[in-house]
Amino acid sequence: MYFRALKSLFMNLKIKYKLLSAMMGIVLFSCSFMGIICYIYFSDFMEKEAKSETEASLMNTAASLDRDINLLYKDITYMVSNSGFIQTVMDIEYGNTENYASNYIAIQPLLNNVITHNILAENIIITGKNGEFYSTSNSGLKYSQEITHVLSRLKQEKGISWSPSISTPFPTMAEENIPISFPISLGVYGHAPLITNQEGDSSLSITVLIPTRKLEEYLNNFNRVRLTATYLTLEDGTILNRPQSYNQLNPASVKAMEEAISSASRLSTNHISTLDGDYFVSVNPLPFNRLKLVSTISKKELLSGIDRLKLFTSIAISASLLFSLFIGLALSRTLSLPLNKLTENVSTADPSRPLPMFHAKYQDEIGILSRTFDNLLNIIQKQMEQIKEDERQRYRTELEILTHQINPHFLYNTLECIHWEILGGNPESAALMVEKLGDFLRLSLNAQSSATTIQDELSHVEKYIDIINHRTQEPIDLLLFVSDGLELLPIVPRILQPFVENSIKHGFTSEDGGRLVMNPVISIRITEENGELLLVIEDNGKGIDIPAATAAVYQKDNSSKIGLNNVYRRLQVFYKSEIRIEFSSIPFHQNTITLYLPIKSESNDI
């Protein structure tokens, strides 16, 4: 009720006040709308930019990390193959403790070589199955039960394995370290140590310790996106070097991120919602040890810079409203005077006209103009309807003329075949051919229909093949497939039969009338793809002359038969648009004609 009263009050205002109110409303709506659009655009832009930059950083980081880790693996392999190390492994394997001191000294250059050649590794610890302990001499580490206790808690897997960071109890290594374990065992013949892939079968374990501090500095050197946290995880999402930002997260949020990481099988970025807010999680699986390189960023932090856009939008809206008020007052006064004069002239133009079909409810100048021009609008609408009806009738006539260009040769040949069947004493066969010919002509000569259904069109082709099979010694197999829901779609009548006729005439028969194919097959598939109706006709004939077939489609044939150009023209009239017809040919295997048609839900608009 209040809305109607307000509406009536507004509609009875003078033009200048309407214009002023409308301008302020338009400015308010436009500024608000543009502010929202800008916010959406820039937030989307920043998200996409961050995703692109993050994925590029992950690719560069992964390439560098792959190179450095492969170098570490090669150095470990070189150390394992050294004669001094082999002697150490054999003494551990056979419980010989007499050479412990000499072995400890012999492997020092090997351990130092691995550490100096690799920017991530800071220490190496070797523990034997009998409790032996080796490390670099300059680390100051000594054998203790505490060392073996810490290392025994590492996750034991086959082959090389990475484990989440651990706190080492050693004075020189009082920070978090990521351990990489290399289980070593003797070969088949009791020598040549190898990295074993069998659980519980190793003579000793080489543990390379990578400080999380070093790894974070390494990863941050490649990070090009502000506010992101980059780290390594196992295949199941378990974090190896836990970033500091994770310490403030709810355990449920961490679990949600780990699930998103574990499900990623290729370089990708996922948007996940957690109890702590929305996050973008980018994952790049690494080519070694089923590790994953991960980068996360909070959506709130990423879009924090857009808050300035909100402030700017608020200021712009306020300034625009003040400006529109000033301009509206000036413009309304400028426009209202000419409109009043125009109203007086229009209102006296033709007072003898009958009442309009639309009666203006309001008593302003625009209402008077509406009542005066209603009659003109009524006349224009009637004329437009008549033009449309004339156009539809023209389309119907053109389509019917094209549809009724019947090929008489098929009819003559069929009647001749019936004639010889009767003379040959086969009245049952002749009667069956007459029945099928009648069904075929009944579908062909329906002069009242400018459209048919897919179901009836396929039935028409089946009747045609039935008649052909009575006239030939080698029957043709006809295979039909229609996707569900397409059987009753409207379609131009008699568009499939010319293509089938060409397959029989030019694909299965030679120029002298001889048979080219022993088991001729024609298949018709009708499906929907990308919003288009696809009609696919295939045969196993001698092949399609594609240039000639293309010319036959687009060049008018003045003969009386229904050729490919006739089909093409009827399709254009029916759909009122360009039609695509494509050919492909593998002789005596698969010759294909594909028609791409718009999907027409109704046929009564022609």
C-alpha cells in the first residue's frame, strides 16, 4: 500500500523533479555497481595473479630442488660405493668391532664431501644394526643412547624415505631438522653395499639432516608471491617443515589443508574453506620420494590491499551524488520547458483518433505523450505482425517447394522391379514391395508438413533401405542410434535419404554396375554435442571424393533429383542460419558425413 502511494506520488511529479530523482538514483546505483564490479574484478585478478605466480614459483623451486636433491643422492651413492665405506658396512654386517676407530676415520672425508657439496645437508649420522654410530668428527657428536632413541623414532620405509622435522638433542644441532634415511645392506654376494628396498633387511642407516631453517631460506629464495608460506609435505599431506603461520591454525584447518594436498596429483591450486578462513593451496608433486611442494596463502591477507578500493568507492559515490544534484537541477530546468511545448503540440495533433489500447494513468507530460502515440504504436505493431506472418508464409512456401522435388528414377526402378517380380511368379514379394513403397511414398509426399521428427525421418530411411534390399542380391545392413530424448525433435524431412542413396550408388557399386562391397553397412548416429545436433552417416564403401562432395553441397544442382545442394538449401531455410557439412573418408572402412545443426525445440515457427 505504501509502495503504491509512493509510486503514484513519484509518477505525478513534474518532469524536472523526476529527472532529478532519477539522476541521483542512477548515479548511486552506477557508482555502487561499479564499486562492486571493480572489487570483484580486482579480487579475481589478484587471485589469478597469485595463483599464476605461485605455480610458476613452485615449478622453479621444484626444478632447483630436484637438481640439488639428485646431487645429494648421487653423493650418497658415491660414498656407498667407496672401498672404505664398503669395509665399514662389512664390519657392521658381520659384527666386527675391532676396526671401529679406523672405519670412523676412513669415512670422514666421505661424510664431509657430502656436506660441502650440498647446500641443504648440514650433518650425516650413520647407525649400524648392532648399535654402531658414525658422524662427522667436527660436529662434536658422540655416541649416546639418546641419539639412537631419536633416530629410532623415524618413520621406517623401503628405500630412501623422508620424515617430518624432529628436534635433535645434540648441542651443535639444537634446531629442527628434516631427516632423510638411506637404508644400506650388502648385495647378493655379500659385498657392494646397496640402498635396500626391503624392510628390516639393512645393515646400517645413513641419515642426512636438513635444518628446517636452511630449507625455508632455500624455498623463500624462489618465492615470488608476498605473504605465501612454502613447505614440503609427504604424499599424504604430512608436513615436513611446519611453517610458523601453521602454529596459529586450528587443528581442523590443518587437517583440511592436508586433505587438499593429499588429493592433488598434479600442479594445481585449490580454494579451501577452514575454521580459520579461506586459503589458496597450491601443490606441485615432486619427481622424487613422492614428496609435494606446497604454497599456501590466506585469502584475507591476499585481498587486504583492496580495502583502499572500498574507501575510494565510498568517496566517489558521495562526490558523484553532489555533482549529480547540481547537474540534475540545471538539466531538469533546461529540458522541462521544451518538453512542455512538445506536449502541447502532440496533444492537439489528432484528437479524432479512437481510444488507445494503453491508457496512461498519470497526469504528467510524459503521460500525455503516451496517450497520443499509443495509436501509432498500435498501427506499427499490427504492421509488424503482418510482415512477420508474410515472412513465415514465404519460408513455408520455399521449404515445401524444395521438399517436393522428388526423384522419379527411384520410383521408376522400383515399379519396374515389382513388374518383373509379378512376371516371375513372385506375387508375395511384389505385394510386399508395393506395401513398402506405399509406406515410403506416404512419408515422402506429406505436403502439409514442413518439418518431421527424427523418429519419422529414420523410419523413412528404413523404408527406403527395405525397398533397395528387395532390388539387390547383397542386402545392406542399416544401423541406427539416437541419443535419449532426441527422437521427437523437429527436423527437415527427407534429408537423410539422399546421403544414404549416395552411399549405395557411389560407395557400394562400380561404374559398370558391379558390386564393390561384400557386406555393405550404413550407420546413422544422431547425438547432441556442445549445444548442436550431430547427424553422422557412415558406410564402408569405396570412399568419398571430398572435393566433389563439397562442391555438390554448395553448388546448385538443376536436375530433378534431390541432391546434396537441395538438402543444404532446405536446412538453411528451416534453421535460418549457415549449416556445416563435413566429410572424411577411409575407403572400404569408414566414410563419414557429419551434419552440424542447431537444436530446434519447436517447428511451428516456419
